[in-house]
Amino acid sequence: MNKTELIADIAEKNSLSKATAGKVLDNLLETIQDTLTREEGKLSLPGFGTFSTGKRAARTGRNPQTGETIKIAAAVTVKFSAGAGLKEAVQKKNKAKTKK
């Protein structure tokens, strides 16, 4: 599913125009981004999952084409941990598919 399909699905399920559903989705994504860029960098959605940030230390790596050693800078990363409700829904759906 891509963003256009997601917007169409949200619009249909909530009796909204696609334009309104698109604005709602954009606002949601902006809020998630704004929350993760704050110092605490964590957003929990019970039953769905948790978005958080983490730090990756600087390290050395190797260029696979030349074999040259390179320095990889420290970085802040975004992590997502699926909640129990999401995990259960995915497991249930996959079990139903494999029984066919």
C-alpha cells in the first residue's frame, strides 16, 4: 500500500473527502516527526507500537568496492517497536493465510 491508497482507505472508512483524509494523514505524520525530534523522542500508541529515537556510536567501516577503511559518523536513528495488539493481528492474519 502506498500513501495514495492509504489516503483513499482512510477517506472511505471515515466518510471523508480524499483531500481531508490527506490533510489528516499529513498532520499525523508531522506530529510523529515533531515528537521524535524533541529531546525525549518517544511516541507510544498503545496496542499499535512505539516510535523512539536512539543513538548509534561512531564506528569504522569498510568500502566494499575498494576495501578502504572509512569513518562512519555517529547518528541518531528512528526505531519502531510493534505493540502486542499489532503483533497479534499480524500473527492471526498470517495463520489464516497458511491454513488455506
